[in-house]
Amino acid sequence: MSLGDTTMGELRELMARYPQPRSALLPMLHLVQSVEGSVTAEGIETCAELLGLSTAEVSGVATFYTMYKRRPMGRHHVGVCTNTLCAVMGGDAIFERLKDHLDVGNDETTEDGAVTLEHIECNAACDFAPVLTVNWEFMDNQTPESAVDLVDRLRAGETVHSTRGAEITSWREAERVLAGFEDGRADEGPSAGPASLAGLEIAAERGWQAPPLDTDQGTATAAATESPEAAAAEADTGRAEDETVAEESPADVEGGEAEEQS
Ligand code: FES
């Protein structure tokens, strides 16, 4: 096996972090990727052996989640969000431009091994659409031109920063972090950008607060209102309307119609 003693020790370290060792499978697969550049057959066999699982079970996990790669990755993974909002905001155009510029298709790596291009689903960063990720770090509000400039700089080995501040490392280094081995960079850049915080700032300015929880349901019962008292009043009104509807059940309605017809 090409997974050396250090990696084997780290795989066991991950297993020891969980009450049930098999719970460590996801981070173990990230660690395998960080060492091998993909989830290799050897990696699958090793994880299965260590966890007492079948290789089919481990393969099932590795092929289910799209962040696990079965083909060798480039030094950088560039993901282009082509989900609905990003697509209409320019994500489709960015993806097409990068495919042409890099001369690769989806999930393919440039000849120099520098960039693997992949179209990705919504990254919950729609307020910065269209977004790219580089090794899972966000590049917000991109254009075809900025995306081309980005990949050119990555291929040239230049230092690149996420639009949120963090320095871009390599895909393998990022995978090691995802495995649970910190690189000390967690505090580089803000965790949420200005667009994500806009609603919070407006709420703070206007004194809005979250509605009270419905303790039966464990969920908020009304949309945010100007005060907790108003939210509670709205919730009460909603409950009263619900009760009115509930009193007239579908069975009652059908029964009434049946009586009218007879
Ligand atoms: S649609 Fe692209 S981040 Fe949500």
C-alpha cells in the first residue's frame, strides 16, 4: 500500500475521534484524497479494512458524495456554480468560457495538471452570484473575464486570495483540512461577506427580532415582525385561523356535499 505509516497513523487518529469508528469514514476519505489526489482503490481497501466494512460499502459512500473524486485531481479544483441563480447571473457563461480557455470539459484537468474544472451545484452563496470556488474557497461576484484571470494566475503559480480574504492553497491541502487537520488559516477572511449580513444589519437598525419559538413544534411560528409582542399576536391569530379550518375537516365537507346531493 502506498499510504505510508504517517497516513495510517492519521487514519487511526481520525477513527479514535468518534464513539463509533465507522463515523470517521468521511474524514478518512478526505485524508486519502489529500495524500493520493483522489479516492483510490487502495484508499478504499484501507478504509474498509480499518473500519471492518466491505469495500462495496466504502465505495458506495465515495461514489455518492461529489466531493470525493475517483480520478486524479489537478493542483487546484475550480468549481463553477451553474445552479439556477448563478446560471442566470452568468455562471453558465463563465463555465463555457473556462472550458474554452482551459481546453477541458467538465470534471477534466488541464494538460499541465494545474486546474480541474467542474460545474458545481448551489454553494449557498447565491447572494454573491455568480460564484466560483477554488479548492472550496469562495470567489464571489465573478465574470467570464475575472474567471479567466483567476485560472491564469493559478496556472502561473501566483499567490491568489479568495474574494473573502483567505489565501488559496492547493486542493490537497484543503482536503487535509476537511479531513480534520487544521492548517491554522481558519480565521483568514470573514466567515460571512457583506451581502450575507445585509438583512441582519437592517434588522438591527430597525430593532427587529426573531419571532418566538413554538415550543410544541420547536420552530418559529411567524415571520419576523417589529417586536416579539407583535410576533406573538400574529402567531395567535394564525392559530385561531388554523383551528377554524381544522373544525371543517375534508370529511365534513364531503359529508355536507353528500347530504345536499341526496
Ligand atoms: S445558485 Fe450559485 S451559490 Fe446558490
